[in-house]
Amino acid sequence: MAPIRVALVGLSANAAAGWAAKAHLPYLLSAEGRARYTIVVLCNTTTAAAERAILVVVSTRVDQHYNAVLPSLQAGKDAFVEWPLAENAGRAVELARVAAERGSRTVVGLQARFAPSIVALRGILAGGDSGRSRIGKVLSSEVHAAGGTMDRATLPPFMRYFAQRDIGGNPFTIGFGHLFDFVQFVKDTVSGEMLEAIKSNVPDLIHVTGALPESDHVSNGATLHLRYRRGQPFKDEPPIVWTINGEKGEIRFIAHGGPGVNVTSKENAPVIEVHDFATDEVEQIEYDHGPRCDIDLPARNVGSVYEAFAAQDKSHYATFDHAVKRHSQLDKMLLDYDKSRS
């Protein structure tokens, strides 16, 4: 099978986060990446030069996603857009609609579901080969997390837009959004000086309480409580502690590297523990941290997304339709947030 031709949008030296250079390019230039993909054009925020490409990859600032990818979708090209898909659910819905009408295959960058710790956690709940979960059906789940930015009170100048909700990329949509997805899937840095005070219209403390849908592994009436706070956790506390209480036992997931489990090294990998109620023993679960150690850390799980897309395995990666569901959930939360402040 010939390699998939790629147009990479957002590989700019001036890009604030540089995610395309850190997470996409290393995989595409690796031996595995070259076997499945070939880069035919590099561009910043235009798709005009991408006519030869089959797959258009967009990794720009969120408010540029829509304009960057829409012409390619209208031309019937496949698209890989980083998360969030767009500034809001309305634009995400439109992108998904155009993709469906043109028959475009789509993928969105919710790659934490490929993180080894998340894969291992899903396996525990699913029961592995036996199909029987070690903790029985889930009764409740609780997540306490902090993160989204390196500091709770300041932002570096190039991340000023993190305090502007209309841009679409901020600690709520990115930090909390990634966390919310994988939970549901199972200062000026140069000078060190404060430059200005800005008012944020983005919530920095989020509480979610709801019911989990009943399934083979989840009991009827099971609940979820998720608390996410921007910035650092209390001193010496892990940035994320996730417990899943079941009929026969309980799982504790501790990530000292924070909610960004998709960019966590093996040395700082999340710890998974299982408390067996019958024996009252606690076991730390060993799991496979993945073989891809020859490329930069941020690219490893992104690489897994590319490989699943090349294999046309939609059971493993998130599509635009999936992104619309997440956008709709987040927009509903923001609507409730605005109502509570009015």
C-alpha cells in the first residue's frame, strides 16, 4: 500500500506551543511514520498548496482550525485536526457535517486514549481475556485533578489567549477537555517579570457530577464526580488521583506527572493499584509502557493515532463526530457557568 500523502499545517517557527513540531513531525519522520506516510507539503495556516495531499493535518491555534481545514474537507480530503476541533460546538458540527457529505475520513487529536496507562486501566475494567473485571461492575468513580497551566496565577505572554474563551483553546477545553475525554473513554518565561494583569472569562475550577451509562462493566446508577482546578495541586499532592469503586474492589490511578498522561515518561508513569475487597490486599499493576522509545515523548501517542488511522481502525481513534460530542458537553457546562454568574 502506497504511503498516505500528508499536508502538515501549523509547522511554524513562530507557533506558540509548537505541537506540530514536537508531536507530529517526529513520528512522520520516524521509520514507522515513513512506512505509512509521506509529507508532500508543509504550510503554516493555508491549505492552498496542499492539493497533492490525501491527509491534511492541522495543528495550529484553535481559532485557526476551522478556516485551515474547511477548504480541504470541501475538496473531499481526509483530515487530522488537533483538539479542540474548533472554537465551539457550532463550528465543530459544521466541520463534521461537511466531512460526512464529502466522504472524508477524519481524526481528532484526543490521543490520551493511546497512553499505556489508560490502555492498561481499560483492560482492568474490561477483565482482559477472561472478560471479568477484577473489581466487578463499577459503582462510582471520582477524579481529583489539577493542571492545564504551569502556574495557577500567571500565563506567559504567548499563552494570553488561554484567558480568552472565544479563542477556544484554554485550560477548560484543553486541560480539562483531554481529561474528560479519557475519563469517559475509560509567567513571561524569558524575563520572569509580570507584564500585565488580565481578566479571564474561562472557569478555573470545574466540578462535574453525573451518572455513568450502564454497561457490561458499569452498574445501573453508577456515578461520576470529577473536580479539575487550573494550576498546581496542594503541595506534595499528586496532580491527579482517580478512584473507581466496584462491587468487588477498587482501582486507584495516581499520575504524578499530571493529567497529561499522553506525554508522561516511563520513569514518571501513572501508578495503577487494585484493592481486592475479599483479600484486603492492594496490588500495584504492572503494564506495558510501549515500545516506541526512539521518538520524542509527545509524539509517541500521536504516532499511535496515525497508525490507527492508516489501519482504518476507527475503534481506537476519535473522529470529528466524536469531537462534536465532547464540544457539546463542554459548551453545555460553559452555558451553566454563565447562568450561575448572571
